[in-house]
Amino acid sequence: MDLGDEAIQPKKRGRPSKKHVLHVQEQHQPVVQKIDEQLAQNSSNRAEEAAIYSSGEEPEEQLSPFSTFLRELLKRERVVIADLACELEVSENTIYRWINDRSDPRPMHLKKLVEILPQHRGNLFYAINQTFPGALDEFIAGPREVQKDIYQRVMELFTTVVEPMTRRWQIIQTIFEHALRYFDSDQQGLAITYAQLMPVHADGIYSLYEAAMRGNPPWSFTLENSIYLGSTTLAGAAAIHDRMQMWDNLDESERLQYEVDDFERSACACPVTYGGRIAGVLIFSSTQPAFFAHPVASQAVAEYAQLLALAFPDNEFYPFSLLNLRPMLLLLVGSLVILTLFRLFYHLLLLPLLPFANRVKK
């Protein structure tokens, strides 16, 4: 056989040499290592995810309020874990560990979580404050401090506007506009109402009535229909007890104590007082639960109520001893009785006289 024939012969099959195997392993080692790491990460994620939906491994009662809320949020609204992790710049496994209460998020992540989930702001604040007290103090205190410009503006109106009714109207509108920007700059839904005491009867003051209002959707911009507020309302309780009252739908024990608005998920009412007497109650209503839970927010309501007292003359303030607020049901019945009597008077006495009055006119 010549050299030409030997050159074109096919190579014999068999195992590759040990040197060749080592070369291939070294060449692909980084890829193999990356795959192993990804498999381990996926396995860890699946284990953490499975823990969310397992009922016997860790009872929900043992979870923190933050973990409980995050778990319910993900189950109810199907938030994509990967997108949330990307927004927060953390791994998916970190999100799962927060849900299962196996690690605590950093304050910067808590702050960012509130920013990327604004529709759940109230619930998040409540859950975070319950689990990590003080973690959001810096985040809340900055934009939520009432600025001194409102004090300057109200004092300017108080000292320069001569006509009492004009001064009253301008101070009320100035405070309401400032409070709407302060509390609801992102238009989540807020209403501000001033409820004034009704005139004194022989046995005291029976109720308050809504005298002024400003709101962001879903509430109307201004007051459409004034209603009476009695002792079973949050405003009535604030007047009777001469202190701020708050209501939150997260506390089911308080749900039946007060009559609430259809859009209301939390509210805060503060008496408007001067010299130990009361003129009415300032009421803030929000579409977000736990909106007034933070002390800075409730303190702001108190400051607005103090400023509002400058809008009213001295004769609109009454001693607390005159308060004899009635339950809303009695007020409603009383209103219906008055309306019925008016209709009877109109149909039985006024209508029969109309033809006679027309003849006399002619």
C-alpha cells in the first residue's frame, strides 16, 4: 500500500484521548458552571414559591403584617414576581423570602415598593409601620410636614379682609385647597368637609350640618347636598368627646360604630375650637385605608383645624355643655316629619287658595 492510499483512509472509531477530554471540559467549564447556578437558583425559587401556597408548612398567623399583605397582594392580583424584582433591583428569590418572612427588606426597598405600587399606598404604609416601626419616617416626614406658607396666607386674610362673610369664605377655601395639595397631590381620592353646629334649641344643639366641602374624585369638587351629622357619625363623636377621632376599615371592630361614606376607607375628624368652645368639626375622608395612621398626618389635620378657627366670628362658637347631639336615625325621622308637615300645609291650605289669589290679581 502506497502513501497516497494511507493518507485517504478513514480514521478508526474509538474513545477520544484523555488529553482531548480534558481540553473539552476546560473549554466548557464556565458554561456548565453557569447552568448549575441557574438550576440551583430556579430550584430555590420553586421552593420559596411553593411555600407561599402550602398551608401546613407555615401558618399565616405566624407571618408579619408586611409578609401577610405581600402574600395576599401577589395571590389576589397576580403581580409578576420577575417584574417586581426588576423594579426593585433585587432577585426573585429575595421577593419570595420577604413573602415567607424569612428576610427583611432594606428601608430603601420599602420606600421604592410604596412608589411602584401607589394604588396600595395606604395598606403598605400600615403593614410596613406595623412590621418595621420607623422605617418610613424619613420618607413620610419630608413631604408631609405642613409648610409655613399656609400660616402666612391665613393670617394675611384674617388681618386684611374686613367683611366677615368674605373673610370666612376666603380662609375656608384657602385651607381646603392647601390641604388637598398636601394630602392628595397624586389624586388618589380625598374629601375635606367642614360640619358646622346647628342653632341652639331649648335643650341644646341636636346636630351638625355640612357647610363647606372640597374634594378630589371620586368625590365631587364642591358640596352638592348638605346633610345633618348626629352622634353616630365620626364628626359627632369628635364634637362630643372634644378630641380627634379616626376611623379605618382595616379595623373591623370600628366599622359599625360610625356611619361612613360609600367611598370612604379611612377618615379623621377634629373639632374646630376657640377659647374652650366649639364651632364645628373638620373632617378628612380618604379612599385609602390607614391614610391617617401616621402621627405626622393626624397632626396635620389638627393644625388645619386650628387655622380654620380663624374663619369664624366669636358668636359661632358654643360651650360644649350645649351639645345634645341626636343619633342619625332620629335626625332623619325628624326631617321626614317636617317635610311631611310642609307638604300637608301646602296641599291642604295653599293649593285651595291659589285660584282665589289669581282672581284677585286679575
